[in-house]
Amino acid sequence: MFEVLGLSVSKLASVSRPPGRVVEVPGRGSTFVYDMDGPPDAPVLFLVHGLVATTQLNWFPAFPVLADRYRVVATDLRGHGRGFPAGNRFRLSDCADDLAAVADALGIERFIPVGYSLGGPVAQLTWHRHRDRVAGLVLAATSRNFGGTLRERIWYRTVPGLVAGVRLMSRLRPDGGDPDADWLELGDDAFLSRWAMEELRRTSPAIALQAMSALGRFTSHEWIGEIDVPTAVVITTRDRFIAPTRQIKLANAIAGATIHPVHAGHAACVLAYRRFVPALVEACDSVAGRLDGRVEQNSGRLGHGREEA
């Protein structure tokens, strides 16, 4: 099952990007949806990506492994990639409602939101606003609230500029826009291929700024303790942008939440995928197992996480 993790990140990107299709969602327009069937009667995971990323860029290392065990659904957040238009204002609550609406369009009654970074608040809000639809939660590299430390505030103010720089660089790249050329390769676990640059430039700096503003205002501390569905939290223990202590507080605020540490930074989903994907699968299995009582809860402990393969 984990043979795919032996591939270099560029090779993995070339073989694990699933096909998708445009889905018309009543009252919201059309959006691009990835829908991988998985085993019969498997639980449904709804993957929710992070800030300025796209579904493909955030989740491509995890797609083939998760789809062996679950039905996997994903779509870009509004204003990102090929998601719904953001409208006049980016709101996390709209993103949460989008998940339920897409599930309706696909005939999915209940699902497990899997939220990474910005996707974490969206997943939390999906439970808060659509409790009858959420079977469980998996939260990764995320928190109950954001922007409290100086480092975090600097990071959130910097990202729109980084996005603008990526868009400019992709226009000036030395391959002249050749769609078959890889622009830059940075070793086995880090890359900026032509494809990755194109994915990043799908989100405008204006949307990035709105999304960061919404993230800075978000807090679930008043109701996070009410979550009553099986939950697992993947903690990026070397995260410099969402402090591990914040992530641990999130896990501790949810009764019965299991903890799955990954010794990596905030971009672990791609740059440390060999460590992140097994922890993500473990977290998803923990939640799915508690849906029907197949396994007991088994909380991970910080200091006993995976080392790089």
C-alpha cells in the first residue's frame, strides 16, 4: 500500500494526480470535483486543502494511499484553483456550506472532513453548521484560532506577496511557458515544477489576503468542546507558522481526539510526505474505526512520531 511513498516527489506528482470532473451544484454554480470510489461501502473522506494551495497540490502524495481504503472526495475552496467564485468576500462559513452542497450533488449523506491548515477551520465549521452530515473529523496542521504570535502575524501578512511573486515568476520563467518543461527541481523531497507553479498561481493575491483575514478572525474556542464525533488531530511538531502548542490545545479541547504527530514543518503534506501520509492514514483509520467500533482509540504521543523514511 505504501510503495508509492518510495517515489521522489516529482515522480509521485506525475503518477498520483487523479482525474476529476465539473459538477453543477444547485444554487452555487459549477466546481471541479475529484471523486475516487475506494472499496465498497467505505467511509467518505472529504479533503480540504490549505491556504493558497489547491486540492491537487496539497493532497497529491496522499491520494493513491487514501483511495485504497476510502472513497475520497475533494474540491478546491472557493476562490482557489477551480473552486466556486469567492464573490465579494471570502468567508469560511461559505466554504463549509460548499462542502455540504457538493456532498448533496454527489448523493453523499455523511462524510469525514479532512482539513489541512486553512482547511481545519473549514472542517470544524462544517461540523458546527451541518452536524447531521459529519461522521467524524480529521484535522491536520491547524488550530482553534490563528494569528496570535508575532511569527504568525508576519507569516499571514507575507503570503499575499509570495503568491504575487509566484504569479510573476511563472510568467517570466526561462522555459518560455513550455507546458512540457519542468522549471526547477530541488531534490527528492522539495520541488517547484512547472505544474506546481501553475497550481499556485490559480489563487490570486487578493483572495489570499481575504482568506488570511478570515483565518485571523476565526475562533472555535466557544464551541469546539461540543464536538461529539470521532476526531483525530495530526500535529506537525516542527511547524513554525501554526505553533504545535496551538495544535495540541485543539486536540485536547475535543473529547476522545487521538493525536498523530509528524516531525516536520507546516508544508509536511508535500515536503515531508513520507512522514505525513502514514500519519494521515493512521488518523483516518482511527476515526473510521470508531464509526463502527472496529478499533479502540489509540492516541499517539509526542516524541514517538515517525522519522523520515
